[in-house]
Amino acid sequence: MENPPNRERWRSRITDDLWGSVIPFWMEHSLDREHGGYFNQLDRDGSVFGDDKHVWLQGREVWMLSKLFLDRGDERHLDAARLGAEFLARHAVGPDGRAYFQLRRDGSPVKLQRKIFSECFLVMAYAEYARASGDGAFRTRALELFDRVLSLVDDPSPLGRPVLAGQRPARDLAVPMILLNLVAELRGEPGTATFDDRDDYDAIERRCVAEVLLHYDRGRGLVREQVGLDGTPLDCPEGRLLNPGHVIEAGWFMAEHAARVGDAQLEADAFAMMEGALDAGWDAQHGGLFYFLDAEGFSPTQLEWSLKLWWPHCEAMIGTLIAWRRTGEARWWQRFEQVAEWALDRFPDPEHGEWFGYLSREGEVSQRFKAGPYKGCFHVPRALWMCERLLAE
Amino acid sequence: MENPPNRERWRSRITDDLWGSVIPFWMEHSLDREHGGYFNQLDRDGSVFGDDKHVWLQGREVWMLSKLFLDRGDERHLDAARLGAEFLARHAVGPDGRAYFQLRRDGSPVKLQRKIFSECFLVMAYAEYARASGDGAFRTRALELFDRVLSLVDDPSPLGRPVLAGQRPARDLAVPMILLNLVAELRGEPGTATFDDRDDYDAIERRCVAEVLLHYDRGRGLVREQVGLDGTPLDCPEGRLLNPGHVIEAGWFMAEHAARVGDAQLEADAFAMMEGALDAGWDAQHGGLFYFLDAEGFSPTQLEWSLKLWWPHCEAMIGTLIAWRRTGEARWWQRFEQVAEWALDRFPDPEHGEWFGYLSREGEVSQRFKAGPYKGCFHVPRALWMCERLLAE
């Protein structure tokens, strides 16, 4: 593998952003020392513009800070992870076993979604925090919640969504994709002291991979968010929806799994899925990745379809670098540079730290806040941290 | 009242758009002669890009077509209204009495919202269709559903939304506003043969007006979408949310009610609410009305906040003309011209008819479809039809 001339320049730019701008932003502004947990509605300068706490983001910040502690051994990160982990252990799950979506600052519940993702992000948080802290109670919490997630996937009736006669039997990409990621998170890194395993992980992974592949239309080179039970495309806007960032994220989850089990064909499929999403998702006019597209070229019904969101660009930086490291192909390096250049020129805020989350199609800041109901201490630091490692090794 | 020089020019431009472009689009493309009801996912050229049917829009089209028939006596409009009214009577309400949100082409149910608006738009549809067709069964349906709506407002537990300890006791502007409009629709036009009345209408209207006014912050000149039970502002993003188009719509509902009952103070309040929303909502840089704003100037968390949607401009055209007719003040005429000029220069599609629904902040077409899950045969023809009358009289 040829060493690209800019490799060190990119590594140092990413390191500077991660440790000089992103992590300091969260450590300085997000920790709620009074009630525990994190402020996750932060204006451009880090001031709190809403003090409700969103469980997805609380869990993801616990995961990220635990990860940083395991990597660097800085006790401040473990201490900050504990602040969130203990808050969530006290408040995130209701008496019926369902995890809430939104809490007040003091932890009292505000919103419950009819979805499994709050539970999923708690599994990630608790597994990584258990590893970081050595507190076995969090490992037990993670495994119990993971079993709960598996049971809700097989029988979603406790979610309370109405079952109606006209609904098209369908499957969502998000479900096998997040389960594949959760198994990887529960296992931890192979070869380390904290590697964990369970009899059913391999079987769950095989099932997830098979299900993700049902969404992949090889002929068209695209991955639909929703398909019929056997993978048949659904002829409706919901069935034509494309989410390039989501496909790239699913792609690198699958590529990492394929590398671990040594499945070269699956790894090639994962990279092909990512490449198709980068081809279809890149805005030829203004650059950057669209949020949503329609597989047949209709206007997506999602009003925000043309916005450039931070996280698809984070996922694309990770995915292209993984593909470059595994294949050594120059085109993956070029893809990485294309995405990273566009993203790092526009999303980071040199004045107050962290990244803006939402740009207009033209690349102008559309929302000035750094943290909101769906943006927290997760995609940016995860991407920068992973890219730093992928560029350094 | 001085007659503004451009009055006839505006009237003729609006008449041309309504009868030459808008109504022909719906009559040509939306009628589903095979299954009944209307196609309400129509691409730029009127082709169907999704054949599910959204009950809000089905009901609103029945209302609009019935209104046109009552005004003009064209049997084609009554026939088209019947197509929707009978489809809805067969399919819109489930065995538990709740109205669905989304149906398949054949009427089988796909989605149920935990909100009362499907029911509300059925009340409008059935009341107006009963008046147009003389079919008393639809009047009975309208009144029964209206009672159902009132009962869900007082006890929302059948909607199935979870009640959680951290929820802030709050009221939504949408509820009193839509009820005020429903009473006006059920009554019909005073002095006509089809004017209908019920003992409790006056009391409901008084309650609605009092509730709308709880959202009105006179000191700041703004109307919050959500406030505490006694009108106190809530210090959270949900409590700071402004929706200028919604306030203008509520304003003209209230102005019409105030004119009918002869309450000059209330009428002045209604106009002041509208004026505040026009001041706050107008984009000084690119023109047009923002979709959402935050009362304290934070970025709204709604990703689509800066889009220019067709319907706030429709409501603003109606509202400014009502205020101009009632007050005779030149500034209301100027406001009308400002909004109408911006809107009519950008939203209508001279090639295929009707209006685009969603423009970027800069005023470029963001979504090319003419009908989607929230845009149908309603806001545009209602506004043009009302403006035509307000300009002509």
C-alpha cells in the first residue's frame, strides 16, 4: 500500500480537531454536576438552551467517554462517563422495562418512543462503561437490555404501535444494522482482556448480515431503507427512500464484521454498498452528502432532504478510511480526501469548538447549535477518534 | 376606504391562477375514479408518485370542492366532492371510532396518529358536503365526529399518548384554533339557507377565544405555539417555538369570529397577533415567511425552520386582505401586496399548474411535487378563492 502524501497532514488536522476543539467542548459544557447526566441542548458557544436530556445522546456520550478513557487512561473521562452512566441507571428505564426517549433535567420522564433505539444506545453505554469502570452491575444491565431489545425485535407488540390491515409487511435497515453494531460493542475488541463473548453472538450476526443484504439491490447498486420481508422493493415513497449516510454507516459496521470473521465476499459487498451510497448521495452541484433521496428520482417527502448533516460525513470519513486500509486502493483515499475536505472546511467551528450539525444544501450553517435532540457527543468524536487511529497505524 | 390602484390587477391575477391553473390541476390529476377518494401524492406534472391517501387531505379536498360547488353550482365539483366523501365515509374511521391518518389506495388503514386532526378535517368535509349535496347523513356524521373531537379534547386518554411524570402541563395553539374554525364551518354562512346552529356553539367559541389569547404575549407581541395551562411561557425549546403562518391563520379565524359577534377589541387583538407574526416571521434577507422561529432567537430544533412553505403565505394573503377590508388601513394593503408578490412570483408553476409547496430560504424550489402527505387541494384554492371574493366585493 502506497503511503499517500497527505496522510500525516490529515492525521494532524484530525488530532487537533478532536483533542483541541471537540472533546474540550463537551468536557467544558455538557456535564451536569448538579443532577448528573449531560446537557445535550447547547448553543453555538456551549450555553444551555434547553435542559431536557435525550436518552439516545446521554447513552452515546457515556459510550464515547468510556472509550476515550479505555484508550488514554485519563480519569477525567471516566469520571464524566460515570456522571452519565449513573444518571441513566437511575432514570432511563421505566417500571415497565421500556427506556424513555426524553427526560427532564432531574431525570423525570417526558417522552417514550414506540421504537427500540433508546434501549440500543443504553446497551452500548452500559457495555462500554462496564469495561471502563470494571463495574459488573453495568455489564449485567447491558446484557439484560440487549435481551430485551432482541425480544422487542421478535415481538414488537410492547412498543404499542397499532397493527393495521393496510400496512405493508416491511423491514427497516436500522434494525439489523444497530444489532450488528451492538454485538460488536458487547464483545469488545478481540484479543483484549475485556473481550466478552456469548454463545448466540455469531448467530445474531449471521442473521443481521443476511437481513442487511436483503436491502441491497445489487443491480442498481443501492440500499433501500425499507423493503418487503423478502427484500422486494415497495412501490411507495417509503419504499424508495435512500439515506446515504445510513448506508455508509451500515457498510462499515458490516466491513468490520466481515474482516473479523474473514469473509472476503461480504467485505467486498460492504465496500460496494458504501461506494454506491457515495456515488448516489454526493451533491454534484454543491458537494457534500444529501440527507435523503428517492431511488427513482422523485422529490423525497422529507422536508430536510437536501440539508448536509454532520453525521453522514462522519460515517463517510470512517468508511472510506476503513476501505482504504483494507484494500489499499487509491480511489478510497481519494474518496476520503473528498469527504474530509468538504466536511472539515465547513462543519467545525473554530471559534467555539465542536462542529455545527446542519448546513444548507449550499453548505451554509443552517442551525447554529452544537447539541440538540439528535446531535451530541458521539458522531464527531467517534469519527475523529477512529480516523486518527486509521491514519496513524 | 380608498381603492388601491392595483386592486383589479390582483383580482384578475388571482382569478386566473385559481380557475386557470389550480382547480384544473386537481380536477385533472387527483380524482381516483377506480377506488374513490383522491390521489394526494402528485409529482410536478400531476403523475402519481405514491397512491396512499392521507385523511387530512382527503377531507380538505371534499371541503374545498363542496365549497366551490356551493359558490358556482358546477356539478363537476359536487361529483368530485362525492367521490371523496363516500370514500371517507367507508374507510376513514375505524371500529374504535378513531379516524385514521393514512390509508392505502383501496382505503385499508396504514397509520393512526395520536392526535385529533384527522377527525377535525372529517368534520369540515362532512359538514360542507352535507350542505352541498343535501345529504343529511353527512350532517349527522359531522356532528357525531365533532362531539367525538370535543370529548377527546377534554379527555385525550383514548388517543393513547403516554402520561409521564416529567411532562410539563401545557396547551397547544392548534387545538382552540381548529375548534374555532370547526364551529364556523359547522354553522355555515350566517343569513344563508344552510346556516346551521347548535346551543353550545357560542360557549365553545368563547372558550376557544379565551384559550387562543392565553398564547398571546401582548408585551412581546408574539404568540407561542405551546404555553403553560395559565399561559405562562415554558422555558424550553418547545415553549419558545413560533410558527408565524399558524398565528396568522389563527388570527384570521379569530378576526372573522370577532366580526360576526361584533367584538371590536377581539378583532383588534386578532389583527395585532397577525401583525406581530408578519413582523417576526418575514425574512428580511430573502423575503417570504419562515416556517419556525425561536422566541429568544436560538436556532429552532426543527430542521426545516428556514424553508418557505406555501401555506403560511396563503394564510397571510387571506389575513392581510381581511384586515384591510375591515380597517381600510393602507398598511394592510401594503402587507398584502408584499406577501402576494413574493408568493405569486415563486410558488405557482406556470408549466403544469398548481403551486410548488416547499421553497428553500432563498426561494428556490426545494421539492418539486404538487401534492404530498401534508399538501393537497386546500390551502392554495382556499386562499385564492377567499382573496378573489375579498378583492371583488
